[in-house]
Amino acid sequence: GLFLILIILGGIYGGVFTPTEAAAVAAVYAFFVACFVYRDMGPLATASAAANIPLHRKPQALITAFVHPDTRNTLLEAGNLTVALLFVIANALLLKHVLTDEQIPQAIAGAMLEVGYGPIAFLIIVNVILLIGGQFMEPSGLLVIVAPLMFPIAVELGIDPIHLGIIMVVNMEIGMITPPVGLNLFVTSGVAGMPMMAVVRAALPFLAVLVAFLILVTYVPWLSTFLPNTFMGPELITR
């Protein structure tokens, strides 16, 4: 099962396939592992894990696994969860479209430049914008809007781009477990079969840890830049 991580990360960083293709390959790999290695689903599974049927005793399982009731139920559950997430993502992208058309992010960036904020005040504002936006928008859509606007201002204020990027990533992680559009909350609720409010309450300790980590990352820059600068050298900005 742990080899799944190597397939996903190794395939993506090795240039073998795209992240979307990696997800498809990982799903197929997980299906074969569940059916023929762990045998906790499909035609080789039994009520007792110790009594699971070996493949050589039932070779037809290589074919029947694809039409087994466990496989159909798994596909149905995955489809239900995916549809719920797609509704959330679709509405978040609609909000991104409205904000872009109304040029609200550009207005915010222009106001910040006019006031003349320093690095500390600027990072506070970035965190506030991302924390609020992360509650209502899907992370990739929020980054598409915010990153191009904040990056030039950060460079002017002498903020390391790697530092700004890590701050944005941590904010996105917080947004993923913050209602009402926290995608991880919907995933957990669907997989575990728990009410949404129960999932939100269970996520609160993790949210507190992430907020504390965000404060550290924001105001202790070397936490973000030490390893990149050590192995790759300082970030060079070409204007």
C-alpha cells in the first residue's frame, strides 16, 4: 500500500504522467492491491481476513473482480463523493469569475500600494485575505487570483518569494478544513459517513495547530527559506 505514494510522487516528479493521470494510475493500483493483495474486497474476500481465498485457488477472480458487487458499491460511493465535491468546486470557480470580472483583487492591491504598508503589515493583510477567501473559494482558484497580485508587491517590499509561497500554501491548507467550502471536510464527511458539524468539531484542534504554524511561518522567514537556500541558493528575482 505504501508503494502507492511512490507511484504518485515518483510519476509526477519523474515526468512520467501528469497529476490527473497519476490519480487514475493510483486508483487502478489501489483496486488491484485491495482485491488481490489485501483481499479485503472483491471475490477473494471473506468475512474473516485470515480466511481470505488465495488467487491460485480462484483464478477467475481476475475477471470477476471487475463486476463484483464490492467493486460496483465502491464506484458508486466514489461517484457520490465526487459529485458533491464538484458542486463545491463549481460554485467556488463561479465566485472567482465574478471577482475577476469586477476587478476586486486589483482594487485591493492598488489600495495597499497607495497606503504604503511595510512587510509586516503586508503579510498580515495577505493572511487575512487568504483566510477569508479560503472559506469560500477552492484553493487553486484563490491562488490564481491572489498570487499574481501579491507577488509584485512582496518583491518591492523585499519579501522572499519562497517565503510568500509557503505562507500561501499554509493558508490553503487552513482553507481546506474551514467551512463552508473546506473540501477536506466534505471528503471526510463522505468517507466516514459523519455529519458535517461533527467533522468540523473534530477538525478544530488541527485548525488551531495550523493557525499557530501559520503565525510562525509568517514572522520567522528562515523556517521557509532555510532548506531551499541551503540546497539551491537564494532566490533571484529578475525585474
